[in-house]
Amino acid sequence: MFLGVSALLGWLIGIDTAGVGGIVTAIAVPTIAAAVVAVLSTQWLGNGPKVDLGLRWSWDDVAVGLITGLAGLLLTVPAALVYAWVVGPEGMSTAVGDVFGGLRTSWPVALLVTAVVVLVAPVCEEILYRGLLWRAVSKHVSNQWVVYLLTTVLFAFAHFELTRTPLLFVVALPLGLARLLTGRLTASIIAHQINNFLPGVALALMLTGVVPG
């Protein structure tokens, strides 16, 4: 679903010539579509999203997500700095950063982009990777620590950014840990949103011309 919708939108919009709005659509819609299909498939074919995906709200899980997300920054920020030193600035570029590179827009649109990156994308990605994929792997692997490591590796490779795959693996460790500790998605979603906050703000500053992009 993700790849199919991405290809369709790429053909319809034309990413090379699209403006900020078109690029936001091309980035957000495939991920949302894939997450919606994941939720509906558990409703129609399984036990529902609460059981199959761990998609259940809990304030306790919010606390766990905040703690693991903030603690994760203590791991991922130094890891990013070390990785940048090893591979250089070019190796640190992201797919999202590349497609928005050189574009400028107003603050309202930039904040919309930030909302997609910080709020929407983490929910959808967690439904897919720490929800659907986690459940699928758990059917064949009983050890949850092994499930944690396997889904973390697959998450890192699924971004199709091979240069950044080692760093994405490190970034995903606290996200999976939040899921492992609670058995639900709320914590991993919150942790993921915290992880995406700084890149989201940096993207908004780049799009508005506050910092060079």
C-alpha cells in the first residue's frame, strides 16, 4: 500500500516539480494509507487493533513514552554527532530533508510540515512497525527481546536510506523498548514523537529560511 500510493502520487504530482504542499501530500498520504489499511485489516481479519496492534490508550504508557523518548535522545543525539563525524555532512542527509531542500514557504505551511513529521508520521509508523510487524513476528518468535531486535532492524532498513541505516537502528532502539516495556503502542508513539521533534523544528526553520537548507 505504501509503495503503491507513493508511486501513484509521484506520477500524479511530479515530485521534482511539486511545491511544498505537493511534497507534504506525497510524504504523508502513503504512510497514512498504509496505517489505515493495517488497522482495518485487524478489524476485518483479526482480533481488532487493540489486541493485534496493541493500540490502546493509557496515561501510564504516556509516562513511559516520555521517559524512554527523552532518555533516547541521550543516546541518539551523541550517536548522530559521532555518525556525522564518521560519514560527513552528505551522509547525514535524510530523504525528507533532500526533497524539501532549497524550498521556501510561509510559517503556517512550515508548521503543517512539522506537524506531519512530529505528530502524524510517528503514529502511522508505529502502527506499521511496532504494531502490525511486531504482532506478525511474535507469531513465529516467542522471545520478545528477539522480536524487539528484529523489528528494529527491519524498521531501519525500511526507510530505504542505506547510508543512514546504522543510525536509524540506534534511533529506533528506545522506540521499540517503549513497546517492549508496555506491550502497547501509546508509549512507542510518544517516544517516536519526541524523537522527531528536533528534526521537525529544524525542517520548519529551513523551509522559512531561518537556517540554510
